[in-house]
Amino acid sequence: MENFSFLPSEDIASSNDSKESRCGIGYCQPTCLQRFAKPGIFMLFFCLIGILQGAYFTYFIGILSTLEKRYSFDSWITGIILIADNLSPAVFSIFIGYYGKYVHRPKLVSFGLMFTVLSCFLSCLPYLLFGSEIKSISNSSKIIYLCNHSKTSVGCEKLSQNLVAIIILFIANFLNGFGSMAYYTIGVPYLDDNVKKKNSPLYLGTMFALRIVGPTLGFMLSSFCLKFYENPFVDPGYDKNDPKWIGAWWMGFIILGFAIFFVSLPIAFFPKEMHNYKSSDESDTSVENSITGLILSMKKLIKNPILMFHTLSIVFQINGLFGYFVYMPKYMESQYQKSASSASLFSGTVTMIAMVIGVFLGGYCIHKIKPRPRFLIGYMLFIEIFAGGVLLSAFFMGCESSKMPQNNPALYSPNLQVCSQSCNCSSHNFQPICDINDIVHFSPCSAGCHNYSLVENNKKSFFDCSCVSSPPKSALNISATSGFCSEECDMFLPYLGIVTVAKMLSATARVGNVLVTLRCVDEKDKTLALGAVEFMVSIFATIPYPLLYGHVINKACVLWDESCGHHGNCWLYDNTLFRQYLHSLSLSFIFLSVCCDFVVFVMSSKISNFYGTNTKTVENNLHETTF
């Protein structure tokens, strides 16, 4: 059969190759597949998976504010849902990292990704169970709540539906954690083991650069889906700029689920080790792979000061930056009056493209220049200080809101106005309107409005409003219009500009960060080191930061949705408090990260064999500097 092969001889596994070096599954290892046993081909599929996984994460971020409105929960509950995909790495990452080197790693990655596929389809289940918002409240969202309209109430059974939806989303995110863990903890060391060390920065740089396309894709997908109403075949009677708008949040999960399924299958066909690219520092599988061996290996990593301080730096950095960027779309919605669709587009597409450029440039420069570890870590330290400076600048780049209680008592106490006490208004049906005096009212009912008319783009004008006083000499018949009052703010573009530049420069240090983790430990401990780092990050960063930021952001809320004695999502934030809380918390974490990076910089001369040119082991270098 080999006579009919069109493959170059050096890319075909010989008859002496073990089954572990051949592409295929089980006994199905045809010769025609062996041409694909190359790092470049593996990286192609690995990057596609990374793109789709990144898209899943940012798609979820992009629809968070919509989910909060749809299922009436606050930012703290959002934090609980977000931590779910980090619980599985927290429990299993160290074991997977240690024992993963003894198993067929591509098959393990492919198997883990099937949990992500299941997560995608499970995330759609609340919509399939409960339908759209209009269906769940019997078309009440189409009603215009005028004065003397019969009061309607949302049944308290809706709260139980919301709880079920929250539990389903939590379980879905938990399952996704297995896919993320397999991708990073198993896949990255597999790629690094099968290329020459001098080429590793280029491979990793290309991989991370292409992977960042995923977050861009995810934000674009969320922006696209949220332009459609939750039930695309229904007209709710208002447009996407209305605060009650619920976009088709479920649609993207179906697209991503099928895409991840079809791309992850080929990963399982790659060999356990690539015969032409097998690492010269292959892990010794004769080492005792027992719990005792795991404990001994972990003790060695814990005594590695560079790895420990580098890991602490990553933990603080993720707390500060991930917490900031996860809530960035919500921040843009509140601070700069952007719709959920626009916020996803701006926070994702524009800034993520800059990150792709930054990661690729960083990896390429490391590959070409091969800077000393000390110089590389010094650059990473400088970039982190720069990121802190950008956050400090953004602290002052906000917009004051005129919708605060002191300016709009009618918005916060809709049932206390004498002028509308006879209107039988509900405190649950939030339909903000802006009167001709630029005062916001909770609903047309609370403003005492008796009539309305439709204008273009589903905009409504209200008349005969007893709580609206016309200005002197006004000839206008219109008392108010639907929606919040428009507010001028010229700080959005400068804010977007500095955040974009900061993301691009920060991304140039991404490859260096991973290389430091891989090179500050012995070759045989790489997979375990990544598993240990992921464990630490899960326990002390990705689990606490959603809860912490969610709690802090809730403190800035000034108007809650209320029903059945339960407060749900936040309708309105104090812009000043939101800006101050968000940036102060992130700056605190960045400061701690800089301190840890400085310690790594001081000890960086102990790192050797960074580009495969030094045979001296890291273990020997660190012998006199262990804890």
C-alpha cells in the first residue's frame, strides 16, 4: 500500500513506528492519515478549537445583561454562574496535569471538548422550557401602562422558572470547565513537546493570536443575536434600545455547539507522540505514576520560588483584568448609554482585534530576537505597570448621569406622587419615559399619562400627562417620549481608544507569560506545572472574582426590579459609583500582581534552557533558591 502513497518519505511512519506514533483510532490507522502527524496540522485544529472556546466564553459575557433581565437576577448571581466552569478545573486540574502525560493526550482533549458541546446545548434549555419573555408574561410586555389601566401582576410562579433557568446555566458552565481544562492543561504541553524549543514561541504565539479571534467572534455573535428579539418571529412592540428588550440570547449556543463538535473530532485522530518531532526531553514514563509520585512532584513545584511568585502574579492579574473585562459590556451600557448589542460589539470586536495583533507580534519577536529571560520578564513587568496606568486614566473618563434620585424622584418612587395616585400604577412594570423637562418617570402610568401615539422605529409619544408640567409659552402637545432622556457624553471614544491600545500592548506579553511557566520547571513537570497553575487560578482568581465584582457592582445599583418581595435585575446604576468601584478594585489587584512580577524579575537569572540551547536543568539552577 505504501507504493501508492503520495506522501514524502520523511512524513510517513515507518513499519517500525509504534502505534503511539501513528494517526488514527484503535486499529484504524491508514497510511493516508500519517501525512497529518505534524505539529502544524495539529496546531491548525487546536487553534480552531481555541477560537470556538474563546467565542463561547465571550458570547456568554455578551449576553449576561440580557440574561439578567430575562430571568430577573442580579450581578452576584451572575458571578455564581460564571464561577461554575472553574469548579471542575479546581477539583481535577492537578490530577489531569500529572496523569495526563501518561495517556493519549489528543484523545483526552477531544473527550473533554465533548463536555463543552453538551454545555452549549444545555444552555439553550431554559428557552426551550419556558419560551420567550412575552409568552411567559402573557403578552404583558406589549401593553403600554397608562393611567387608569387595570393593574396586572406577574405571577410568583415565574420566580421558580427563573431559579430553574439559573441552575441549568450553572450546570452548563460547570460542564464547559472540563473542555477548557483539557485544552489548556493537556493540549499546550502536547504542542510544546512536539516542536523544537527554538520554534516554540512562534507556535505558541500563532496559537494564542489565532485563539484571540475567538473572543472577537463571540462578541460579534452576541451582538448579532441580540439584535433579534428572543422569539425572532414575534414583534414585542419596542426596539433594541428599550431597556426591556430581550435579545435572542439562546441562538449563538446552538451555532457554537455544532461548530465545536465537528472541529473537536479530528483532534482524537492525532498520535500520542509525533514520530518525527518527538521531544528530546521525553517524560520518563517509568517514573512512579502513583499518588506518591504526584505528591513528590508537587513538593518540588511548591519549592520553586519563580513558579510560585509567577503563579501569584497570574492570580492577581486575572482577578484584576478578567473581572474588569467580563463586566465591561455592562459598564458600557450604563456609563455610555450603549445598547447590549452595541456594547458587545465595541467591547469585543475592536479591542480583540488589537489583542490578536499584540499576541502575534509578541510571539514573533520572541522567536526572532530570543531575548534573555530577565529582559522578557522585565518587559512583562513594564506592560503590567502600563495597564495599571490605563485603568487609572479610565477612572476619570466617565459620564455623569442625570437620572439620579435627587433629579428624578418620580423614577424611584412611582407610587408616592400625588398627581398619579389614582392611576392604579404597578411598581413592577418598568417602562421609562422622558418628559419635556428632561425628567425620567418610571412608567407612563406613574407620569399620569392617558394617551399615546406611535412614531417611527416603535418610538412612542405620550399626551395628557398630569405629572408633567409644560414649560412656559410651550406650544407642544407632547408631554413625554418613551425611553430614557438622551445624555451627551464625549468620553466614549477616548475611553475605547486607550483600552484598545492597552489590550494590544498587554497581549504582546502573553506568549512570554506562558513560556516562563513552561521553562521555570523541568521538562517532565511541564504538564503538572500548568495543571497546578490552573488549580491556583481557579481557586484564587476565576472562582472569587465573579462573586467579588458582582457584589461590588450591585452596590452601585440605584433601581432594582421588584416582584413578589424579591429584587431581580438592576435597571439603573449610579454611573459615578459604578466607575469608581470597578476601577478601584481592578487597580488594587494589578498593584499586587506588579509586586509579584518584580520578585520574579529579581530571580529570573535562574531560568535556563529557555530556547533549547542550554543543557543545564532548571532544577539545578533553582537548587539554592528554593523555599
